Amino acid sequence: MQHIIENIRTEFQQAKQEGHSAQELWQTFLSRNGKISQAFEQITEVDESERKAFGQNLNALKDEIYQEIQELKSQEQSYQEPIEILPISADAIQEERGHISIISQTIYEMQNIFERLGFSVVQGRQMETEWYNFDALNIPAGHPARDMWDTVWVQDTTETEHGTLMRTHTSPVQIRHMEEHKPPYRIIAPGPVYRYEATDATHETVFHQMEGLMVDETTNIATFKGVMETFFRYLFDEEIEIRLRPSYFPFTEPSFEIDLKWPESDEWLEVFGAGMVHKQVLKNVGVNPQYQGFAFGMGIERIIMLKYGITDIRHFHSADLGFIQQF
Amino acid sequence: MQIRFSTIQHWVPELELSAYEVADVLTHKSYEVDEVTYLGEQWNHMVVGYVESVEEHPDADNLRVAIVDVGESESRRIVCGADNLQEGLYVPVAKEGAVLPDGTEIESRTIRGEQSYGMICSANELQVRGKETGIKVLSEEHEPGTSLATVFGDEDYILEIDTTAFGPRASDSMSYYGVSREIANLTGKELKTPERTVPEESGSYTIKRDPELCKRYLTLEATTVSHLVMPRLRDIGELSNSPLVDLSNYVMEETGQPVHIFDARKLSGSQITIRTAEPGEEFEALGEQKLVLTEEDIVIADEEKVIALAGVIGGENSKVDEYTDSIVVESAQFNSAYVQRTARRLNLLTDAAKRFEKGLPVESARMGIERVAWYLEQMQQFVVKEGDARMDVSEFSWHLEQERLSLGGITDDGSTETEHEPVSLSSPQVRSYLGINIEDERIQQYLEQIECTVTNTNDGGFWGGSSEPAEFEVTPPYYRLDLTTPEELIEEVGRLYGYDEIPAETSHISLKVAEKNPFYEFCKQFRYSLKALGYNEVHTYPYASEGEVKLQNPVSAEAPFMRSTLRPGMRRAVQKNNRYTKEVRLFEIAAVFFSDMEHTHVSMYITPNANHIAKTLQAIRTHLHTVLQELSVNEEQVHITQHTPGEITIYYDEIELGAYSAQDGILELSVTKLYEAAEFQQPQFEELPTYPAVKRDITLSVAPDLSIETLDTLFQQYRKQRNVCRRTEYMDVYYADTYKNVTFHLEYRSADHSLTDEEVNTEVQRLVEAIQNEIDAEWV
């Protein structure tokens, strides 16, 4: 029966010589109804003593043909003609790329950097009580400093000692966190804040802040400068210079304004406020005043506007894809 | 607050800094100067000219040609039509490049054939005081070529300080004198002592005063003319039409101490009472504003009536007017907390209230009244100079003839000195807070620079030479009411040392691993998953026309609530983007508000397929499925129902998460509820299959009203019963009139052998039978 095997081998080589494609050769020899399968079906006709050898030889031939077809196939795949290079087109892909808003992107970028410095994300309420938003931060009712925050007030349905409001800054998150946890603290709290304002290119009734708080037994102004310098260099990936100026916030003492300067620029840009947490604020939440540290509140939109040269803050809430898809 | 640079120079005569340098020093060491404006800008290319001679214009009867010396090597020929032009006059000349206040740009040009090199200007053209016709004639004191900025007192700068930048420093710095004092302290230059007139303590008033409300109250009496002229007026910008009001405003701007002037003839009796108002007491304030007062307001009353709302505003019934010929000047210290509350409640945050509410030292009240006395004396001697206040001498010359002012006595009631509690400050505390190695001596030096009295209680006593760190007792100067804690003193040391000099330090920060906030991370992953599915994140406004949380002062009248759903915002976002013709995918993840809580919601939108809304729902549902898989949420618990056609409710277990509405194409879910209900599952590793899967597609013909969802559930139930069936998935539907054909894709695989055709056929057969047991279905 050996001749059957030899015949197939010869037929295969002939077919190959004649230029049959790998696909055709596969069909003729290796497919379910191909010559190898047919030969296997004839195994019952083989003398029982030769069956084993026949099977082995046939299998060897099958492997041999398989190898040759594979080789032929890879030869066929090397192209003779260049492929036409088509321009980029959204139609070429089924799905268009989606976008996370530049606000979320920036918050997450900031989170990444602060997490590397050991700051954990903490979330608070956006509808707050007057106590957490103001009183606990040393801004009692009637205090002139309340003028610094134009507040959107909530109509209280019940008599309450303290009114309800939409938080004007992310600082109440500090207070709630310190009330519930023991020091040391190293937290950030990103989120929306609300203001009663007439909107224009630089004023919005809702925008985002990133609150930060670092309190332990040694954190001082030099630490603050170090953390901020590190943070901004990572955020902007440039040798940003940072400058502190005296300022005033009722919940920090001393208080600063922080200005940034880009390496190629001469101009210092005012970016956010910060300071050493006021001892009275620590007392208000029952933290031993032997602890010390800093707090800051960055306007997210402000930083994005600086980074990308955006001049109108109203873009952020425009929900306009023309804006969203740029980032 | 605006302050002229020349005013700072007046108080700190030895100052060597420029206006810009002063602004820089203040900004870095004290409080921010927003802007420095050079006043001379408007006078660029405008100078004093001397008319050397006047020639006739060869070609025009009403024009002449002036030969004018403007301080250049050659005199200029300037064509002029004014009648009062004559040889020997000093006149204002606008040269080419000058821009007149009305915007006219000057260039040299030919007028009726005669070249004119500039323009001689009238008072009107320069918008300065003077006769309405003809050219403005200047005094002879300035050389030709002198800038008109010098002539009109505008060779000067205005420093603009945002009053909120002062913070509590408003109490010592919200005045010309206060800012100048700060500059003097920062630069080490001497501060000029204000000239004062000290009248006799012979005032005819007695003061009845609650010390809790008012620590000091002074009056000064004077008889006066009704038209005085106030020097240095230009400093305060807007003038009133009463010199007495201008005077009191000026003294307040100058010293920081508000003073009020009453018409003496409108006061009754000789006793002035400072008390709280009766509840409901009425008072007519200046400007005919009728106010209703409470016990929280302090009032000033004569023997019959309330004459002023203390620290806030004077009364209509006692105000000075054009007939006033005798006055009572008030200068006082009032309880700042009362003034704060009153001014805010009545929405009367006057310039006086802004100062009183920050607190003023009692010393300041005395200074205010003595400055008023001094200015009253000055006013009768004051000679209006050309240019000095941009006034024309001729308009005011008649004032100078009348000198009828006479100062009366003062009454001074109350404490005369601020009592500061000394503040304890240890030097290690200063070093630990600032993060610098500053020596004890330097700390003391900085505190003394700002006029604090400093003693070191740890200086080794009798034996001296202690090496112990200093323990300071610090008493601030009377005017620094804000220095009451060690931290405030540390701030003083820090700012004088210079924040720029403090190094950026990270080496001592201990290592700490940030903790993950699970819900925050959940929302973050939600966003990233939607982005990967082609969705774009929008932010919409949180204010709504309806909701549970009503606002007292909504930012927009149409939206008086905080939103309790993201749907309306998303509808607006959809509208906004409908100009994009392609399919749009949007989402928002944000807070919504209920009366007793706030939740996080997600809204998702895909432009609906107009021909086949079911496809759109299928897509959005598949997207949600994908997101939940990425969030490791066991999404088998998600069920949907359609109680009302077009409104598809989505549940997790038994909890309603939200709904998809075919009306607007928006899916809204509560992320909070989903997170709380979700069963999270870690991926389970399963050995990779050794044997191939066998795939079959089968089509069942069912009744048109049988939902594919039901069919899908049956398939899945079956799959769970038969291990060998690895996958069942809906593929397609064909709708006919009396039936529909639904195609499912099936995959079979065994863990221990290659399945034969027969085995799979049996499995499929078994599946079809199982389904046929439940519903009417024909295998086609």
C-alpha cells in the first residue's frame, strides 16, 4: 500500500510545481475530503500487519505537506505591490474616541501627583451647613470676611441653628475630615463649589476646587513650598517657579497668595490661596494645637485656563463638543 | 482703595523708591497692589509753550500764526484762531502724537496753506477748568517745554489696593497715612508726624455713653462759612457739592478715621447719647432712606431725636447744607461687631462702616478730630493755585475775602489708650513654623521694625548670657489691633524676612501611602469606561426649574432649585450639540440634591437611531453592561422592565437605579445606589480550553409579541443548566406579519474531549425542546 503514499506525495509536488495556491493545495490534500483523509479511510483495506506502518507514514506525509503549505502561504503573503495608504478618517473606525472633560482629567492628574506624595482623596458634601462652610473656619455670621464668598443659600424648611448653603469652597471637607479622624492629616478634596455671582469671562456660579490639607507635628511653610514646587513641576512638566505673598484668609495664619512663573515668562500669575491652618480652626475641631500644617484651595478651572490659554471660564459648562473634544 | 504716590511721598519724605517699587514692596511684604497708573499718560506730547510773537495768517482773516517756544532748539509755527492769543502768554501746546481727551490725534498739518506744527489748546479741549472761550492761559511759573502733567499736578501715580486684600490690616492700613506708615516701617524711613490743631477742651456737649458700644467719643464745635475750599481734594476723586462733606471724606481717607459733621443748629440740647436703638425705632438716614432699627444697632441721639446710625451713616435731620454756619464734628470709636451687623443687615456698607467694622483704635478718634481742626484752619488760609486742583482762580477768588471761621472747643469722652495684652512668642516656635533657622536677635529686630515692644523673658536674668532660646513678650503698637496671637506675630516675622527666602523643603516629609477612596475611584473608572466607549463628558449647570432643594437667592430666577436629576441638563447639552451631524455620545456624572441628601448620578445619551430605537436602547444597554464589567460589578443582577411603552426602568436586584426614556434618548442612573447595591466580583481564573468550541446559530420562529428579552432569559437559564453550553447570544431578528424569527448564537465546548457533531446536535435539540416547553417556538 506504500504506493498510495508515494502517489500522493508525487501528486502534491506536481500540483505545487504547477503553481496551485496554498488554499487550493489545502483543499485538495489536507481538507476533510482531501486525499490524505481519503487515504486514511482506506486503512481498513490494508493488511492488518502493515496498518501501523501505513498510518505512521501517512501521518508523516500529512505533516510534510502541512509544512510545505505553510511555507507557501507565508511566501504568498509577501506583497508584490505596495498597499495604498489612505488618509485618516473617522469612518475607518467603528467608534469615535470619547473624551473625559478637561476638568476631570486635570483633577485626576492632580490626584496622581498628590497620591505619590501621600495625600488621600476625601469627599464631602456640596450642600453644606453654614457651620462647616463658615463658622468652623473662623467666619462667624456678620464677619466682614464673609463678603469674600458670595453665597448661594438654601431655603431651610425647618428651624435650624445654622443655615444651609451650597458650599462656597472645598474647605468644609477639611473640617469634617478633622472631626472624624485623628491627626496627622494628608488629604486632598476635589469637587464643585458654588457662588452667587453674575457670570462673565472670569466668574462662574459653579466651578471646581482642589482642597489640600497637611497637618502633623513638623509641617511648616518650607514644607508647603516644597510640596507645591514638586506638585507644579509634575503637573506642568516644567521648571515652574513658585512665589508666596502675604494674604488674608480667616482660617489660615499666616495666609498666602501663590504666584507661579513659567520658565520662559517674566510674568508672575496669581493662582491660588493657602496658609498655615489657623490654631483656632484646629481647636474648633478638637485637634491639639501642638499639630501644625498647611491648607490650600486651588481653582481647577483657573489652572486649566492658565495652562491652555483659555480666556473664558464659561466654556467649561457650555457642554459644547467643540470645546470638550479639544482635550 | 486708591492712593496717590505723591501722598506717600508727602508722608515719607525721604522715600527713595519709585511708585512701581513701592507697589512691589507692598505686594511682597504686606498686601497686594492691584495696579499702578501713571496719571501723566494723558499729557504725553503736551507741553507749556511761550508765545514769542504772533503773525497774521496770509490767507485767512480769522486765523493767526503764533511763533511758540516749546523748549526745543527751534520755535514752532502754530496756526491758531483764538481771539485771546497774544505775545508773551504761556499756553498749553499739543505736539504731533498727542491725543486730546476727546480722542483727537494731533499731527502737523497745513491750514489754509500754512503749515501748523501742533495746536494751542483751550480749557475745553483739555477738559480742565477755565474760561470756556479762547486758549487756556497758564501761569508763568513753568518753563516752556514743561510737561502739562507737571502743570496740572498729574506727574503722579495712583496705586490701587483691593480693600479685601487688607484683611484685618484694614484696621491700620485703609488710609493714606496707614499705607504710608507701612512703607515707612518696611523701608526704615521716617514717617512724618501729621500736623494737628489741638483745640481747647471746652466743648459744650456732655456725652452719655455705654462703654461696651463706644470706647471714645469726641466732638469739635466750629462756626464756619458755607463755602470753603478743601486742599488736596484731587486725591479723593468724586467731589460732593459740599466742602464740609469733602473735608470729612478726606480726613477719613487720610487717617482711616471716619468723622461726621452735623449742622449744629439742627441739634437739640447739649447732651449726646450713644445707645442701642429701641426695637422698631425709625430713622431717616442721609439720602432720605427710611430705616427700621433693632436693639443690635447703635445710634447717636441728641436730647430729642436720633441724629446718626453710629459708624454707618448720618441722619437727614442733622446734615450740613448750603445754609450751615456752625458745625459739630464727631469722631469716635464704636464696637466693630455692632457696626458689622448693622451695615450688613441694612445693606449700608458705607466707607465709614467698612472701617469701623474692622475695628479702630481709640487713638485714631483723637487724631481724626485734630486733623479736621487743622484742615478747617487751613481752609480759611487756603489760596487756590493755578492748576493745583484744576480750578480757575477767578471762580473762587471771592472765597478768599471771607475768613469767618472760628474753632470752638472739643469734648473728649472715654479711654485714650488702646490696652494691648502682650503676646508670648517663643523663638523655637517661630523657627518651627517658618521652617528657617532665624536667630533670636533677628526675630526681635523684625518685630521692633514694625513698632512692637519686645522683651525677652528668658535672657538669663541676673547672670545674663543665657543660651536658652528666647521667650518674647510682644506688645504691638496701638494701631495694630490684629496682632493678638503668636501666629500673627510669626506672620510678621515671615513677611519681613521674606517668603522668597524660605527654602522649598521636602526632605523631612515622612513616607505615607495614600488611601483609596472606593466610591471616588468607582466614579473615576465609570468615566474612563464611558470614554473608552466613545462618550464625551459634559458639565451642565446644577440649577433647575424644579427640585426638592429650593434656593433662597437663586443665581437665575428661572432655576430656583438645585437639580434632583441630570436629565434636563443633558437635554440642553444634546440640543447644544445637535449641529454635529454624526452620532453624538454624551455623559455626565454629577451630584443631584434631595431635601435630606445628595447622590451622584450618571446620564448617558446616544443620538437615537430614528428607524430603529430598539437598536439604540440595545447599544446604550450594552455600553452599560461593558462599564459594569469593567467596574467588576456582577451585572447579572441588572434587570430591566418596560412598564410604560418607551420608559425602560433599570434595576439592580430589587433596587431601582434609573431609567432610559425613548422620548429624549437619555439613560439616567443613580451611581450612588448602584455602588451601594453592587456585588463586586474579582476575576476568577479558569484553565484555558484544551478542546475546540463548536459554534451553531439557530433561528426560532416565535409570536410577534413575545419579547426577545424573555427568549434571551430562557437561553441563559438553559446555559446555566448545561455546562457544555458556554455561550448563548442574541444575534438578529426578522419581523414578519404573524411571527418573528430570532437568531441566537450558541457555543458548545467540553472540558475533556472534542465534541462530535452528534453530541452538539443532541445538545441543540435538547435546548430547543427546553425552550419549546416554555413558549411556542418553531425551530426553522
